[in-house]
Amino acid sequence: MTRKEVVVCADVSVAWQGDPPNYRVYVGDEMFTERTWIWQEQYLEEMLVVNALPGKYNLRWELVPPAQGKILVTNIRIKHGSHHAHIKKDSQLRITQ
């Protein structure tokens, strides 16, 4: 099997108070990034470049404790590589051969 390159995008926003929170993005069990959220009333288009073997990969965004707030991830989509990948409604990336 050969690896496939897929670009996954999602719109991320965080409602928070106090110190700016950090959040992490995981693809499967691998942490792809950790960011400090500094914006108010805005969203960020998160772009993940995934180079992986065909299979199923859960996508997960989570605030890093002790962050106070709520993260909202919407519009998860394939920006590149859609001929061999798709997103299931449960935030699962599926890469095919």
C-alpha cells in the first residue's frame, strides 16, 4: 500500500474567558498541532496535511486543561485528495487506495 496525501480543512472557533486557551488537533493518535487561541468572535480555518496509508483516522480537537471555554469545529472537509478520501459525519477521515 502507498501513502496518500490529503488536505483536511475545518472551521474552528473557541469561546473563552480569562487567559487565552491552548487547543490540540489529533489525527488518529498523532498530535498534529497545538495552538494558543488569541482571537475573540472570529474563526480560524485549520488546515491539516495528512500523508498516511489507507485507513480510518479519527479527527479530534480538544482544549488543553486548564483552559476555560468551549471549542466548536464545523465544516470539516477535504480540500485536496478527495478522489481517495472523505469525511464521515462522526469526524472520521477515511483514506482509500
